[in-house]
Amino acid sequence: MLIEDDAKALHLLQHISYYRLSGYWFPLLKDKKQHLFKENATFNTAFKLYCFDRQLRQMVLSEIEKIEVAIRAKIVFIMAEKHGPFWFQDGNVFKNLIKHANSLSKIGEEFHRSDEEFIVAFKDKYSDELPPGWITMEITSFGTLSMLYKNIKPGKEKRAIAHHFGLSDSVFETWLHSIVYLRNVCAHHTRLWNRAMSIRPQMPRNPHKTWLKNPSVSTNRTYFILSMLLYFLQTINPKNSFSERLNKLLSEYSNVDIKALGFPGDWKEEKLWGN
């Protein structure tokens, strides 16, 4: 591999690490076992891939925040309206009592660990084991919230939550799990651009909103999960600019092979992507 600037390369290796950066020169290898690079492979090319991936993760994390907040709000409203403010403690609401007990244990740990001002004020004023759901769910991890939803008994409320976002409850359940996984990938700064996701969300059969026309795309690639975000944003932020910003990012990094993200050849024909 050609290193154009030794001092810059050394600085980046010291502050990003060889191991992290090596993931971005893997596509530049012609012989991955012998670690032989293709002709004209450069350190700067690998670093540009790293920069693209970092900006992609930042963009995705910003949209996940909006989606997470909206999902929290809808779960709390629908469940509290039907089952009261302490619905999440009611074992009758859930399918598996052991999983429910595990979720409650995690919620309790998060509550006792929290130093949020509204939690401190609640502890000073009340002796309840946990606050009402609209307070407790604000400090509950997204992963725990996902498990709570998965464990809710099938019924009108579970369907209503999913239908608000244009999905069946079974598909919404897998998408929620996938977004938790995606959130962790982005928060821990691990590679996203060419990742094969270990969590495979379901392909919706009868989506209520604009969705992909191409049913053959792989559900464990970055393209599919980015499409999921766009689908949610139709409900949460209909005037979002996510598609435009992603297109701009791809234009800025023309060296990025979009096939590595799972983009099909006809993706620009998809209405979902504003094309």
C-alpha cells in the first residue's frame, strides 16, 4: 500500500489505531490471506472510507434519536391509556413472566443508577418502587424498551403501536430490535458501511406507507436498514432530508462502492428514496 504522507499516517495510526483503520483497507487487498494489496492501493483511500463511515454513522445516529423518542412516546401513551401508569409492572400485560421479571430488574437498576434531575426529585418526594411509565420509560434503555414491547401479549394495544408507524406488530418487533442493534453499532463507532448485520429484520408484506418495490434486497445489509429509517421518518418527520443528505454524502465520497452497502442497481428508481 502506498503511504502518501508518513507523518499523517503515523498520526492517524496513533489516534485511531491500526486495528480500527485496517478494517477500511481490507477491500483494497487482492489477496486477503497473504495481505497483498491491489495496485494503486493507498493509505489515503482507506482513510477516506473511514471518514465516509464515520459521517454515515453520525447521520444515522441523529435519525435514530428521533425514531427512538417517537417510539417511546407512542408505547407509553397507548399502554398507559389502557393499563394505567404502572402498566410495565403488571405481569398480566406480558407473555413471559420470567422475561418480564428480567426487564423489571434492568429497569430498577437504571432507576437507581440515574442522576437525572426529575428522577432525583421523584426519589425525594415519593416512596414508590418506580415512577409512572411516562417517567420510568425516559430512563429505560432502548434495548430494554424493545424487549418490553416484544413481551407484550398480542392484542389491540400492541397492534396499535405498530400500526401508528405503518407496520404489523410482528414486523415492528423485528425492526425495533434491529434499530437497537444499529444504535449500538453507531454508538460504539464500529464499521457500518459494508456491514452484514447479525440481526435480520423482517421484510414487510403489506406496509401502510411507501416502501421498497424491490423485494429481493438483502435484509441484513446497510441499504435495507437505512430504508427502514426512511420508512419510520415518513411518520415521524415527513419533511426530513435524510435521503438528500445521504445522496450528498455518497457524491462527496465517490470512491465508495455502494454495492458494499447492499444498494441494488435499481435503488434510484425507488419512490421511498425520493427518486
